[in-house]
Amino acid sequence: MVYGVMEGYFHWYFPGRTVIHATLTNKGVGMAPFHEFDQFIDDSIKTELVNIENGIKAGRINTGWPE
């Protein structure tokens, strides 16, 4: 999301005066990679995080935003 906005600005096609809503669906927000700690995170936790993300995207899990 941020990369796309900056790329648009750099290439002179940034629309300006627009509101961008960052969501899991449009990849504007999400979990950061674990990088060098990946080996220490149990696979069951990784699976549950994917399930939670999918539940939010599908509307099965309400985050309270927006109401």
C-alpha cells in the first residue's frame, strides 16, 4: 500500500485528494514477517494467524472497525 502510493508519486500518477482505506483484503495492512525468528514460531500459531486473517477477510471475525 505505502509502496504503491510512493511509486505513484515518483511516476507522477498519484491521484491526490483521495482517501485510501488500508485493509487485509487490499494488502494495506497485515502481519509482518517473522524473519530470523520464524524457526521459533510454532506451526500451529502460524496456522491460527492465517485462519484469523481469513476470518477477518470473510467477515466472520469482527474487529470493531469500522462499526
